[in-house]
Amino acid sequence: MAAEKSSIKIITLIAADGSVFEVEPNIVKEMKTVQSYIDELDQNTVSIPLPNVFGNDLAMIIEYCKKHASEEETKEAKEEFDFEFVKRMKSDDKLRLLQAASYLNMESFLQFMAKAIAAEIENQSVEFVRDYFQIESDFTPEEEAELRKENEWAFK
Amino acid sequence: MSSHREISTDETGSFASLPDEVICQILSLLPTKKVIAASILSKRLRRLWNYIPALNFGNIKVKTLADNNRFNEFVDTLLFSRERAGSHSIDRFWLDIEYDYPYIAYHKSFPNVINWINYVVKQNVQFLNLTFSVVYDPGHTGPNLPISVFSCRTLVVLKLRWFSVEEDSCFNFVGFPSLKALHLNDIYFDKYEDFLLLLGGCPVLEDLKVSDVYSFRTDPLDFDSSSLSKLNRAYIIGCRCDYWVKALSNLEYMRIQLWKGYHPTNFPIFHNLTHLVLNYNWDVVVEVLNHCPKLQNLDLYQNIRSDLDEDDYITEDDQDNWDEPTFVPQCLSSYLRTCTIRDFAFAGLRRHLMLAGYILKHAKVLETMIIWCNRERPGIESILSSCAKASATCQLSIY
């Protein structure tokens, strides 16, 4: 597949752990952070370090991008893929991928991960949400008790 | 590479390193009740909840006056708090309340609900979903829809259930220029004309769902058949559409429930329709198919709703004949790939067998015919298997 405007054929992404991924330009289109880097360069090959993304996560993101960039795949096949993709992730994987999506500035993948995380915490207690995100409270117990009282309806 | 490993494993996945926008993005997908509950977890969450652009009040059950008062107070306080924080962006507002009795809805809840709707309309809401229902004593027409909704030009999705639209409440309606999805369920219009005015004011509508949209005054009316040119999916149940069916000619998917005694004489040609789901009247199936030259998938139902008794159906004699048409619709000879027939032999075994046999006889590229038979009907399989088939590779399954 030829790149549209530039002559770049292959892009090399280097993850935080040093692992290297070679991808075609259409795969990184959604990664705005990478794209802006490419746009500034005029070379046949580029290699871009991604210090905030680990190799395993980058591999998953590239797999997702490949599936969604494919024109041969049907909408149903993509939905099926999304379903299985989320199913094989653990909670920490989801949070790391969310962070990576945020760092790479990937709009639709970020929304996809946000949905996956929202679905996981939707029916859970406040305590679950606290542990899930590892939130450390900066309220005093008195302040917290007061807030619980003020928002009584939310805890029913 | 060592300089690149700034983020340690401890830090990744932790809440602190996620930007506010990402936190808000997740929170806006959650029920507002959860968001408020989570706001006790940290000062950051407490600060952010006023700025979540979505308010989702789904699955609210109001059984008593006390329930109602608590919920009213909660939403009022929340909106006041946002106002005080200077937060002026609500993109999505979803309110789904089930009342035990209409009295509470009409007199104790709606005065507040109307204020909330007016408020979110002022904030240029894009997604508005107002779903109401009553457990006991249903059958009342819904409360009046606040007229402010008709002035909300930013709407992209509008879903309403259980409302009445008073005469003249559309007087200032100038259209929904961005509306892509319109779902109306159990909506009473004083004037049917107002419903048509609403439909005609949605130039980019793609997805329409109407069920039980009714009016007691339906004088013959004109509807511009060139409107709704972007519409590609429509779902029409419990609602007559004779006046506006001509505007549906660009549909790709249609589910429609025909009504007794209706013949599709004023149906347009659905040039793009590939999937049709048809309810109720099988006598006119072939006539309808004649209006769908490119149809690939056909689903037939006779059963209108699962909650009705058998007595409510048209009773047909099992031995009545079906008048086989003398023509063959174009879709049968060239396009139809799948045919699913549900409620088979529910009323009139012989007629249904004749219809299925007719489709098998003429559908040249049919790949599958699936028949769901609600009753024990031995012999169906052997009768249909021995029918003449235009498509040698057609798979016939009967359940």
C-alpha cells in the first residue's frame, strides 16, 4: 500500500523496552502523536521511539489498527474482533492500553478502551472503582462521611 | 534506551497519570449515580464530576412519593452545582424513569423534569433520550412534551417514550438540521400534521424508529416525498405510514408492520432495500416484494407482540387457500438469498405452506430458508422438501 503524500514506505516504532515494530504508514494514521512526527520528516524510512508504551501493548495496538484499517474486513468481522480483543485483556492491560492510547493520541482506540473500562466498572461498588484505579483518597474520614451524606441517593 | 524508560511499572496503570479528559471520557459512559458515588474517592474526582458532559439517569424506579422527592432533589442539586461551577456543556442527557402510577409522573415528577429538559436544551444538548413508562394503570397518554425540545437545533439523536404533543407546540419548530436518529415510542399527537412536520424537518435523518405513534385526528395530508432522502433504516410498528411511506424510498433496511386490510398500493419502489422484515399480513407479501427489486434478505413474522393472546390474531382456517400470484417479483428471480419465516402455521397452515412453496419455486439464488414453527406440525418438512426449488443449493431448515 502506497503512502498518500510522503514517500515513506515503512515506519519503525521502538517501544519502551526496546522492542521494534515495522509498520506501514496507514497503520499509524490513527496515532496522531506518531503522525505529527512523520509529517515533519521527509525520509524514506523513519524510526520513532515511543518511551511511554511497552512492546506487548504496542503489539496489541498495532493488531487492532491493522484489523480496523483493513478494507476487506466486514463491519461484523471487526465487531467480532473487538469483542474477542477485550475478552482476552485483564484489568491492568486495559488501563495500560488506555494510557498508551492517550499518549499516542488515538481518538477511536481511546474511546474503545474507555468503553471497555466503563463496562467493567459500571455495575461495581465505589470500593471496586477505588481499587481498580488505585486511587488514594485525599479526603479525611470526616469529609468523606459528609460527602456520603450529601449524596445519599447515589449510594442507594 | 535507558532514558526512555522514565515510567516505571508502578506508575503505569495508576489513576494519577491519566489526563483529566480521559477520566471524563470514562465517567461520561457511566450512570451519573456511579459518577457521584465515585466522587467521594478523591478531590480530583470531586472536582471533575461537574464537568462530565453526559448525564445518564437510566433505570430509575419511582414507586412512591418519597422516591420521587429524593430523585428530584438529587438532580436539582446536581444541576445547581454544575451551574455554580460554571460548567455549561451537556452533550448527552438520558433520563429513563419507570413510575408505578401516572399520578406521580404527571403531578409530582414532570414539573421538575420539564425544568431539567429546558436546562439541557439551553446547553445545546446533542443526544436527548427521555424514556418514561408506568407500571400500573398504563394506557394513559404521556405528559406533554416541553416545547423547548422543538427549538433544540443541536440535536443529533432524539429518543422519546411516553409523551403527548399538544396542538400548536410545534409552532416555533424550524427543524433539526443535524438529527440523525429519531426514535418515538408511545407518542400521542393532538394533530397528526405535527408528526409529519417533525419528520419533514429532519433533512439528514438516517435512522427512524416509530412505534405506537398515534393521533385521533388523521385528516388526509400531504407529505413531501423528497424529504428523508438520507434515511437508510426504518422501523415502523403500530403506526400507519400511508401518508409518508413514499418518502422512504431510499431505505436499505426496513422493518414494517402492516395493518389489517392494507394493500401496499402507495408503496414506492424501494430501489436500495436489501433487508425487509415484515409483520402481520402475509397475504400481501408478494405484492410488497414487487416493490423491493434488490431485496436479499426477507424475514416474516405473523405474531405481532409476544404479550398478546392468540385470540387477538386474525383467525384463518387451516384449509384456506392462498391465491398464488401470477407474476414473479424481480428480487425473487435475481437477489433473494435468505428467507426466514417465523410464527409459521400460527394462523392458516395451508396458506403458509403455499407461500413458502411459492418462494422456493421462484427464488433462483436462495441460499437458506429457515422456518420457525410455534406449534407441533408434523409433515411440514416432508411437504416442503418435496416442493419444486428454483435454487438447487438452497438449505431448508425447520425448527
